[in-house]
Amino acid sequence: MNSETEKRSVGKPLAHESARLHVTGKAAYIDDFPQIAGQLHVDFVGSAIAAGRIKHIDIESARAVAGVAAILTYKDLPAHQNLFGPVFRDEPFLASDTVAYIGQPIVIVAAEDPEVVRLARHAVVIKYETQTPILTIDDAVAAESYIGPKRLIRRGDVEAAFNSAPHRLSGTFRS
């Protein structure tokens, strides 16, 4: 956005570009389209625990399911390709050694149809060493467990904006 657009839109409600289609039932979703010849269906096998160390991943039974095209773990991806993130590419796409939340992707399953994907997902066996999950910011601070290194992202003059703001709130909110 340029500064002129920002001046016209800041503080004003903006409709999402597809909102009208969603609320009228006219939005198209992936399942609304016909399948393409040779199309594969893909899903993840995610962590069954909230925190822990991955001790073993057995994908051989899943590979043996008829109709499976691929079963992938972090070992199948170059290390620099197993990272993603909205600002910094520092989050693992597929967990390798540890998991930090339930559902964290560990294995990718690709197959000819959704039922084959389901069968293959259930054939994957993952063994864990369960650890105590960190569930609050206070727990993370106490354990010195942070998402990544400390980073500072700035835009504009924060001090000047605070100093010229007609209203300011401060405090702590807990829910």
C-alpha cells in the first residue's frame, strides 16, 4: 500500500475481496472443481502430542498401500527447503526431531484418491518421547523457550507516533 491508500483506508472498515461471494454462497472452493486426470490428493500426518521428541517414524506400511504415490518425511526435503515462515523462513515444514503442537506436520501422504490417503495416513507409525508442553507466554519465558532469535521489525517512527497519538492505553491483558 502506498501512503495515500493508507491514509484513505486506515481506521475504516474494508470488505474482504471475496466476502460477498462467501456470504452469498457463490464462492468456489477446491472441492467444487472437477478432478483433473492424474490428480493426486495430499494430506499430512500430524503430531499426536503437544510436545515431545520424535523417536521413530515408520512409513513402510503406508508406502505399501495400493494407490500411494509418495510418502515424504523431512529426510526427503533438502534442509533449506524444509523451512517456511511469513516473514523469516525459520519454521520447519515437516518436523524432524521435536514437535511443539498437536497436529504439527511430520509426514506428507500423496495418493490417487482421498480414501487411499486416509488408509496410508493411518498406516504411518510415529513413536514419541512426550515432554511437558509450553502452553502460556509465562511458561515460555520461564523456560527461556522462544520461537526464534530476538528480532526487531520496524516501520515508521514509533516514538513520534506514540508522542503524537491523541489517546494511549497501557497495561496487561490476561484471558
